[in-house]
Amino acid sequence: MPTIDLTGKAAVVTGSGRGLGLAYAHALAAHGASVVVNDVDEAVAEQAVKAISEAGGTAVAEVVPVGSAEAADRLVSRAVEEFGRLDVLVTNAGILRDKVLWKMTDEDFDTVITTHLRATFTCARAAAVRMREQGEGGTLVLVGSPAGQRGNFGQTNYAAAKAGIAAMARTWSMELSRANITVNAIVPVAATAMTETIPAFAPYVEALRNGEPLPDFLRKGEGFGTPEDCAALVPFLASEAARGITGQCVGIGGDKVALWSHPQEIRTAYADGGWTSEALADVWSTSVGAEPQTVGIPAPKTPEA
């Protein structure tokens, strides 16, 4: 079994004051990386740094809301100033503003897109510039979601951002390959403040908070666990053991890890000279439309169901 050793590497993890981001920061530090913890709440960020330091790791805090180019430059500069380099970027920061389409405001949409999609772009761009200057490769880990893979009711903004993040991972993996910079999207599923807003998961998140373990049907069948269950994937992708892995969407949660497929054609049909609307209507249900694809994140299936 290979040893995952990130000693001498420096990482930035956005939105790492709590939840999944904090778990990623802890995991990177535990494997030897020095970490820039980012959050919008100074007290939360400093508490995260303290916890990492007390566990034997190295971390500093940079308090700034991500989204702008200036914020991205600050994060990269802080890593370079403190640790002399940047090797790993994890774009984890995120918020929710859930509403159905006809009730979603421009502000609801723009705020989520800025924090998830634009911030992933600006931070990745700044990191790529620095990594290319260093000439030693690097790792970008973009945080996606099942909502971006399948859609989710009431999450126009969030699902669109996460789908875009998956597309950016595929695009950047091609653009940065010659610089030996790997780019992957991870698709974590964990008990967090975000998943607690999903009715099917809410009671289990509450039970976990009260010290009760998650049942096996969730940990294995649904791949749903704690933030710490998702954390191991990040140091792995940042390590030499994963140098050949790029352009992928990797799901993790509970006891499960999975590779998501890229969108692809699943059925085709042809008409000599092209299609008419009437011809499409005639063959749709017996050819390309015979097995419509499902949408949405499936609700957990309890053993009784």
C-alpha cells in the first residue's frame, strides 16, 4: 500500500472553517501539507487553524469571501508568503439560496453562482498561474455535487454551478496537462448543514449530531456519511499516487467511492436526408426516447421501503 506523503507541499482550501472544507484541510495537514484555511468568519477560521495546529499540522487563516480575482490572488499570495509555494487548491466554498424557479430572485441566483462557479474559476486561474510558474506540476480539486450531476428540485442556481464545475474540471484537465497539473471534481455526500436541508436526510443528520451512528444502508447503499468520510480523497488526489488521474468526477461518502460517468449518447437513430418534426414524433417512443433518463437525487431507500 503506497504512503501518501505531502510533506513540503502547500495547499489552499476555500470555505474550510467548518464542515467538509475543514475535513479536507485536516486531512491535507495530517499527510504533511501546510494549509491556508479560508473562511468569511475570522473566529471560525482561527478556530480551524488552532485545531489543525493542535493535531500537529501547519495552517494559517486567510479571511476573505471568494469570488473576485482579488480574493483569489490573496489566497495564492498567502500560501506563497507563508510556505514559499502552492501545490494544491481545493475549491470548497459554497452557500445555498434554494427556491423554485419562479420564486428565485436575481440576487439568489447571482450569489450562489459567484460563490460556487465564479470563485472556482478565479481561484483555479490564480493557482494555475502560480503552479505553471513553479514548473513542478500541481493539483486542483474542484468540489462538485450530485445536484450538478442529476439536478435537484429547488436548486437551479446550485445545480447549474456544480454542473459547470464538472465541465471546468474536464476542460482544465486538458489545458493544464502539459504543465503536469491534474484537475478533478469530487462529488461528496455527507451530513452537513447543506444536506440537512434535504428532508430525506434531515433526521439522520440530526441523529448523528446527537451521537448516533449512521445506519449501514446509508453508509453503503447511499454513500452517505460524515465530512471526515469524504476527506481521504483529497490527499490521495494531491499525491504522487494520483498523478495519472485527471479530468474525472469522483464521488465519495460513507463507505462508498465511485466514478461518475461523463455525459454521453446512449441511443441514436438516423433518417436519410435528416429529420422532420413528424418523423421524430413517430419514432421517439420506440427509439431514442424508449428509456428516458431520470432526474433528481434519489431519496434514501430505507430497509423497510
